[in-house]
Amino acid sequence: MGKSFRVGDRVVFTRDKHTTTPGPRAKNVVATPHGEMYEYQVDKYWLVIGIQADGQLVLKTRRGKHHSFPASDPRLRKASFLERLFKAKLFPTLSGNDSTASSMKTGAESPVSQFSTSLPNAQQSTPSGSNS
């Protein structure tokens, strides 16, 4: 049975990382064979802002970045009640700028493709007869 997500759901994405200094939220920390680096996992607290027609979830990070992952990704899960309660400040909020989520759910154009590609008037070339 597949996972079912809705726009506005808080989700936790477990990201694999490797650095020389794991952060305070690192879990499953293991030193590499020569001990120079560490491999570990970090939970990322994201928000579902859209569901594309092909089943991809559009996720928003706390800093406003957007990621797209399939709903069936094993690293992705809904946040538990305790995570939503005690880690609420780690999740982004659904803002008015995320109102494009409904258009993504229906498979409409992405917000980026809706912008005009023309240059502003100040940068467009002027007709050859006007020099003012």
C-alpha cells in the first residue's frame, strides 16, 4: 500500500551525509574506514506544497528551497504527532506564495514556466528613429 500525502502535510526526509564534523541532529553516526570522515543521517523537516500529476511531491524547506521526490521514496515519511508537536519550529509554514500548490496538483504548468521571457522596457532595443 502506497503512502498518501496531501498539500500541507509535514514530512520528514532522512538525508544521508558525510562530513568531518557531524551536527547535533546527526544520527547513526559511523566513522569511515580510515577515520577521516563520518557517515551519518539527518532528518530534514519539510512541508508538502504540491503534488504533480506523475506522483512527485513538491517539498518546501525551512529556507524556502523546493525539492521534488516521489511519494514512494523510502526516506520520506509523514511526521509523527510528537515531531509535529515538539519540533514545530523546524517545519516551514504554508504561505500565500505557495498557493501554486493547487495548480501543481492538477498537472498544470509550473510557476516558473508562467513567467514572461521578454526583457523590461528599459533593456529592450529602441526603434532606430528615436534617439531621446
